[in-house]
Amino acid sequence: MSFHDSTTESPLFATDTSPDAPPEGERWSSWDGAMHGPTPRPDWVITALGAVEEDLGVLKTGKEADVHLIRRWLPDGSHHLALPGQSLDSLLAAKRYRGAENRLFHRDGGYLEGRRVRKSREMRAMARRTEFGRSMIAGQWAAAEFDALGRLWELGLPVPYPVQLNEAEMLMEFVGIGHTAAPRLVQTKPSPELLAELFEQFRQVVLTLAQEGWAHGDLSPYNVLVHDDRLVVIDWPQIVDVVGNPHGFEFLERDVRVMCDWFTRRGLTIDADLLFGDVAAMAAGSGW
């Protein structure tokens, strides 16, 4: 995941020249009014409303969302606003889902089959892909990923901590060193010992997910980061209910085989059929 300076002004970070503009930053903290992640929160999460935020640039661009690097900190003179033990300066990853007019819904067809909304009008609009329906789908992606990250974090799985969700922007833990994001698994060349350790981490992830009845749904070496010799799995908006979705076990098998293929090509001897059998049995048992 590379870092690029952003020269395009985001409407969420339009320059504020009013007398009430935040000192040094581009906007006041967006904590107030947002949905918040699970507690207890990590001590690096700044909750003080006197904090300011600055967009440092684009980390990643995608068909459905862009990810920006955000600095949130307390200006001089306002440090007393922080809770005891809380950080005064932190970096966050801001995932901003594209609006209905710019977003490419290349993944929604099969993934949404296990999900429901309460109003029949909304279900029909989503099925017909009307403009309103596309907006509904976009909202479902953002809410689904935020909710999934919260549940997965509570299970102890290696995912970024979800800080907050505010409309189409989700702030979460930035995984990296300094301003440099951790590399994706596909970019790494681990030693044989580390390769075996990373595979065991992956195996534990898919087994734990299956025990809860879930599959990532789009798991690949491109959406797994490696940080301090530890896997961190990202990109969860399409998380699948394996039993509830008619294609659930197909998604589960694809997750397992795509990842196993990468480890095999790097020289690790593994049995993908055996692993898929284990996770499929675990997932089937979760629905009992």
C-alpha cells in the first residue's frame, strides 16, 4: 500500500478560513455525532472534541472507496482535554466510500443475497439498481464493514480497530510505521520460517471466522497486510454469512484456495483440500 500526496481538496476537508476555524488543522475532530467502535478503546484513540484533523494524502485508491491518511491531534493549550493515558497525537486511516454516481458496484450481486433491509421499497430499489437503490447499497457497504470490524476486533482477530463511522467516511487504525503503510502480503518475500508462521496465522483466522459462520468473501494476498511479522486482514464490507447466503460455501472455498495458492507458490507445502474441509465443517456446525 503506497502513500501519495493528495492535491485534490476533499469536500470533507475543505479549507476553513472562518474565525471559528480549527487551529493548525483542516477540520475539528469528527468524533462527535459519529458511530463509535467497541470498548475498551485503544489509548491512541483521541476522543476529545477539541482535537483537530488534517488529511495527509491518499494511501490507496479503489473502485468503491479511497483510503486517506489522517492526523488527529490536540493543539497546544488543549492537552487537558485528553482522557488520562490517552494519546495526544495519532494517525488514522480514513476509508471514504464513493457516492452512487461514481461508485462501481462490481461485487454487490452475490454478497447482498444474505442481507435484508426492513422496507420492501428499499429491497426493490436495491434489486433494480435505481439511483436510490445504489445509494442504499453504498450505505450498506460502509455500515457492514464498520459493524464487521467491531465484531471481529472483539473476537481478537487481526483487523484494524474501527474508530468511528460518519456517513460515508470510516476512520480506523492506521497499520504501518511513520507515514508508510504496512505492505500487502503479495508484496512480501518472507523467509521459510516466517512463511510457515504466517500461514498458521491465516489458518487461525479462517477457522475462527468459520466458527462464527462467516467468510471474508474476497480474501487474497492483496487485502492482507504484514506488520511486525503479523497478518492484518483488511477490506471487510462484503463479509459473508456462510449459511445464510446461498453462495456462502463458494465464497469460503475461494477465500481458502486463493490464499493457499499464494503460500504454495512461495514454496510452502500445504493441503488446501484438508483446510477447506476443516473450515467448511466448522462453518456448517455454526448454523446448528
